[in-house]
Amino acid sequence: MDLSLIIMQLLSGVALGAVLVITALGLTIVFGMLGVVNFAHGALFMVGAYAGLYLASLTGSFWWGLLLAPVLIGAFGMLIELVLIRRLYGRSIDDPLLLTFGLSYILVEGVRIVFGSDGIPFPTPPQLIGVVDLGIGFFPRYRLFVIVLVAVVLLALWLTLEKTRVGLIVRAGARDPTIMQVLGVDIGRVWLAIFGLGVGLAALGGVLAGPMRSVNPEMGSLVLAEAFVVTVIGGLGSIVGAVVAGLMVGISISMVALFAPEMATIVMFALMAVVLLIRPQGLFGVRGRTA
Amino acid sequence: MTHPSSGEAVAKPSPGGLGRVLDQRVLLSIAVLALLPWLLPSKALAVNVLIYGVVVMGYNLLFGYTGLLSFGQAAFFGAGAYFTGIAIGRYGVPWFAAVPAAVLLSTCLAAAIGLVSTRTRGIYFSMVTLALAQLVYYVALQAASFTGGENGLRGFTVDRISLLGFQVNFLDPVNKYYVLMAFAALAMWFQSRILNSPFGAVIEAIRENEQRARACGYDVERSKLVVFMLSGAISSLGGCMLALHLSIVPLDILHYQTSGMIVMMVLLGGARSFFGPFVGAASFLILEDVISLWTPHWQIFVGAIFVLFVLFLPRGIWGTLLDAMGSGKARR
């Protein structure tokens, strides 16, 4: 086994991890702000993939699907927060979790009714078919695009959170919502926007993953478990944690797949168990909040 | 963000009175279950209510009484079923040895998963139990030579149950129901004993106020681990019952959808009530039966009904009924 193969596999892991990062980020941002873990996150990832596929075939262009699906599904997420989750603030922390779990049933079955139970192939956009010569080997053009796009989205998110007034309100709201209300910020609107953003990120992950794995109504259940593993390893509520853990999990899966394919789905759970035994709050988590 | 505790303080009746109520609740539950095959449209449905009732009852110990929302109970339900099937089919162990062995092995699995997951709190616990249960699912999928992989476990059939010279034809649906009811009765007696014991008071104290329980000198972490194992043991007995009933073990039994179904059942019926799990299992399965008669998409209705329960009826059918009767504090 030569070095270039290992490096190529490593890059594949980064592409896989990039989708995980985007998906887990949505989960972790919503938790950090609202204290809610969205159990419908995987289902919304799946709905995002279908929406992207549908919009791409409607407009005839992958790019419209990539742009519109996260926006539309994000808006749908805001509707969910407004109509359902808002009623549960102040009740047991288990209640939003249970509600979103019920919601995932509705979403999965809804997609089955509209699109059928069988998987649908998600065509790679024509501009991104083929491979790129990286000097040491050939790498699929689409995967390279995924890595670059996720990096851009992360940078934009980071700049918004750290450098703008909106970001300041969001960060302060995560620390102490009561004080923010005292200062005259409508925290309800911030929560609404953040929930929409989280769901939009799930949908973006779904569209990006589409051409890399088959699109079917059940795809969300594995994604949910993966996103949980990533956020638990990184530390729930930590953005840096989601990025580091997402890449770590993606690379581990892809490297193990090279040497022991049958262990590939199992390795991330083992990784999580080890991290929990050493650091129950996750790599970048704050102790006392959840662990 | 701070969330107030969901439950109100629990008033404790005098020990004598409590003991009487507890003895009655097992006998009353058994009496209702004994009539079940004649109340429901089919014997198969009644057997399923019995099996899922036991699984959900074990889960209720963890979620309802201790307040730990696990999304991984399917691991123990499935483990009980797989271990029973493998013991009978592969090693030719008689049923009366296979069932206790399966429960014991499943309890060991619960100890391993509990060691990792009970170190975490709150939402973390739900996520970690879900992930670890999915790990069990993938291990069962990969270890196809033992478990049959995607096709499920086949090749073991129990057609007669014999003990101490008595023989029962297990293929007869009525016999099958009452044999399995004996298992359920045993599980109910065990659960009632746990709840009636000082340990039962400790787990409820942990639910109401974990820090205060710790301040009172209770070892909260160890109590959580023990209750996780006990809960897994009872749910795994339900798995054993399923294996004996179906003579196959489908792989889906380990999937997190099954864990979710268990959560739904306990909430529909009423968490933190003794008979609620059976009410929840019965309502879920009847709902599934009725709705799937006119549409294959029954899950969308089940999901919607569940959402409405979380929003408007968080105490479930049986729990709300008990509250309305003003006997909620006796927690029958």
C-alpha cells in the first residue's frame, strides 16, 4: 500500500467529515442557544436532500437546488419552532426532544408518500463530474468542491458570529438569555432565527451528501446517529468541537475502511465511547452544563 | 437556560398502605392481562401487547421512575431475543436454561453500555444511549455468522414447553399467551419489588432532585448504573418472549426506531405508572393495526398523535386517568 493511496483516502475522509461538520454544526448551534436537541435533525437532512433533488430537476440546475433547498427548509424549520417548540420552553428538557422525535416520524413518512420508499439517484452536476489531478493522485472533483464549499460556509459563519453585531447578540444570548431580554433584545426572534439556521445547515448537509450517497427516506437515521457522535465527541454546544470532531470522525471512518472495511461503521462509536470515558463533557465541552 | 423540575414532590403514603397498594397492583395487572386475549380482536395482538408491555415496563423503570430518557432500550430487547435464539438454535439449550442465560448476558451488555452512558447527564444521556445502541445494531449486522445479519436469526423453533413433567403445546395461540403471561407476571412481581424497596425510593429521589439525593449520601452514579442494568434485564425478558413467540429474530428489533417505539409507548400509556406501559403498548399496537388497515403510511398518524400527546397530554392515557381519579399519588 503506497503513500499516495493513503493521502487520497485521507482526503476522502475530509470530504466525508465536511458533510458531518455542517450537519453537526446545525445541531450544536441550536443546542448552544436554545438548549434543545433536535431529534428531527436527521429527518430534516433527508428532507433537504429530497428538496435539493426536486428543485434541481425543476429548475434544471443543481446550483438552484443547492441554494434554495437550505433556505426553504430553513424557513420550514422556523415554522416548526414557532408553532411547536416554542410551546415547550420552560417545560422538562425531555419534551422538545420527544416532540422532535415524533416529528421525524411524520417527515420520513411524508417523504415516503410524496417520493416513494425506494432510493433515488442524485446526479452529480455536470461541471463537477470527473477527477482532478492533485499531483500525487486523482481526486473526485465533486468531493473537492464539497470540502471548499464547507470551508467557505464555516468562514462566513465564523465571521458573522465574531465580527458583526448580530453575532454579538447571538453569543450573548447563548450565555444569558435573561440579561439579553433585560437589555431589550427580543430573544424569541433570535431563537427563531437560530433554529432556522440549524435546520438550514441540516438541509445543506443533505444536498451536499446527495451525490455521494443514495437518497432514500431512511438516510436520516444514520445521519442522526453520526451527528450525535460528532457533537458528543466535540462537546455539545461547541462550534470548534463540531468542526474538529466532524473531521476526526470522517477521517477515522475513511482510514478504517481502507484497512478493515467491516469495522468502518463501528469505529466512530468506539471513538465516542473512548472520549466519554476520558472526558465526559467532550473534547471542547464545558463541564457542568451537560456532563 | 434553567428548566424547572417537571414533577411535583411525591407524597409518600404510610409504608403499610403503600405495601398493600403495591401487592394489589401486580394482582390487578395480571387479572387484566388474563382477560386480554378475549377483549382484543386477535390472539396475536394480545401476545404482542404482552411482549411490548414487558419491554416498556422495564424501560419505565429507567425513564419514568429514574427520569433517564434513554433512546437505546432496543439494544436489550434485541439482545434478549438474539441470545435466546442463538442458545436454542445453535447450542441446543432447552428453553428454561436459554431464557435466564439470555437475560443474564443482556444484563452484562446493559452494564457495559451503562458504564459509559451513566457518566453523562441530561440530553447527553439520550444521545449517547442512542449511539451505543446503534453500535449494537451494526455489530449484529456485521456478525452475520452468529446473528444471520440482515436476514435476521432463523432456525430455532420452540413447539412445546415442558417443565417438571408437564407439557404444553406452544403452537396453540391460547397456550402460548398464558405461558408468556407467566413470564410477564414474573417481571411485574420483580418490578414491583424494586419499586417497593428502599432502592425504589432512591431512584425517585434522583429523578426529583439529583443534587439533593447526592447530598443525602446516596451514590447517584452507582444507583443509575444499577437501575440501567435492572431496566435492561426486564426489557431483555421481553426479547426472550419475542424469540419464543416468533421463532425468528428480525434485525430491525435492534434499530433505534424500535427504541423510539418503546419511548412512544411509555408516553402514550403514562410514564411513572405501574400499568401505564401495558396501556401504552396496547394503544400503540391497536392504533397501528387499525390505521394500517386503510393506509400503509400509518407512521405519519402515529407521529402526529405522539406530537399531540407531548404537547397536550404529557402524562399519557393511564397517567391522566389516574390523576383524574385523584389516585395519582398512589401511582398504581
